[in-house]
Amino acid sequence: MELLLLALFCLHILKTEAVDPLQWHQINAVCKGNRQSPVNIVTRNVVHDKRLKPLTFEGYDVKGSAKWNVVNNGHTVKVTLDASPKVAGGGLGRKYKAIEFHLHWGVPDEPQSIPGSEHSIDGEKYPMELHVVHIRDDVPDVTEAKKTTDGIAVLAFFVKADKENKNYATLLNELENIKYKGQEAKVDPLPLSSLLPPEEDLGRYYRYEGSLTSPDCYEGVTWTIFEKPVELSLSQLSQFTVLHFDGKNSTPMMENFRPVQPLNERKVLWSGASIALPTAKLLLLPLALTCTLSSLSP
């Protein structure tokens, strides 16, 4: 009887640890690796990299024919993409295809006091963070992608509380139908670009090598975190309060983000300076003109 009780206790501990991000490494040792995500980006320490030009988006503006599958997977809202928009350039070593997107948040009713983005900028977090997950274009699925050292690329977008974003209406209205773990629904597809900031605003971003932010914490993820956030209204953010981590009467799905991880010896690269340079040149023109005119005056 004592052995049975001990076994049940151990199963309880394992179940608890699987939920608690601080204990993930006891289930999967990779979760305590040296290249884990998310991280806090300290802007004074980022390294400007001239190779980080604007990314090339292929098929992001195309509305697919198949419906999107939206599921409550017990951790977040995950939307599976049937059509495969692709991304390349911007310092990426290869082309990657989008397979799904999901979100992380804090307490939707209190987005300012309890924000839930996974990454942070100088210690500051946003209410929510959107992840568009891509795998190598030359592999069929995530399992095969994880067999390589550069199998996954994630585009991350902060979400701020601002004006209403009508492009999210269909997806958010479906949350009522996936309140509990395992529930799923179908929604009409949208061009993926309609859920993101305009492409002309995506030239400024951060880049580093990290991991998935949930077990198995696979380390082989190229992260691109854009400066320009997505906008949702407070009422739209509050729609996430209907979700639960499990079945009926289970804990509401809140604070589903992983705490920041040590950066260790990694560098965070930044594209932004190359974008700001033309503006800086324009600011120098009046000064140059003034100097020229002064030299011509008697």
C-alpha cells in the first residue's frame, strides 16, 4: 500500500512539474540548456548587424482556400495553417515555411498591471505576444525539423492594448467555442499579413538563437522579435478570459508565458540602425545647406 501511495505521489509531482515552467528541466533536461528562450533584450547591449535587412515574405498576403483549425491545446490558442506562407532573407540562412501561430498573455483583464509577453525589452513587457512558427522549407514536419540545428524560425510580435483590430474579430469570436482543453473549431482563413503590422514597418527587429518556450525546449530556433507591435483593444484582449487550461471548472488560462531565461554568452543582434540611417542623413541636409550658404555670403 505504501508503494502504491508513493507511486501516486510521484505521478502527482510529475504532473505538477509538467505544468510549472520552473520545473520543466526535471522532465526534459534540455529545458535547462544554455540557449533557452525567452530572454530580456537589453537595448544598450544589442549588436547592430548590417546583414539584417528586411525579411522577404512569400504568400503572406494570400488567403488560403482551406479553413484554419483553431484549438485550445491546454497551454494556448493554436491556429494551424494549411497554406504555407514562407519567409527568407533578413540574415536567415535558408527559407522557412509557416505552420502555425499562437499567443501568450498575462491576465487579459489587467493587461497593463499583469502583462504576458514572453520576451521583454529592457525589462518591460507587453500585454501579449504572438508567435508565428516556421520550419525549414526542405522538411515535411516539426519532428524532422527538430533533427537539425536550425530547424525552426519564429517571428515574434508584441501585442499592445490600443485600438480595435477588426482583422482579429473572426478568430476572437471563436474563443467561446474552444473554452476547454481539446476543443477545436474551424474558421475562414485570412491572409496572414492581415494579422501583422504593415510590412513596411517590419524592418526593425531583434535576432538571436534560442529555443521553443515550452517542452521539449528544443534548441535550434532562430528568433526574430519585431519592434512594431500588433494592436488589439482592451475589449478584444478581455475575450481571452473565457479560456481554461483544462476542462470545466479548471483554472482560467492566464499567465501562460515562460519566465525569461539567462542569455549566457549569446548576443542579441539588431537591424534597426540600418533603417534609421537614411533619416539621419536627411536631418543633416539642412545643416549642410546652412554651411554652404554661409560660405557663399560676403
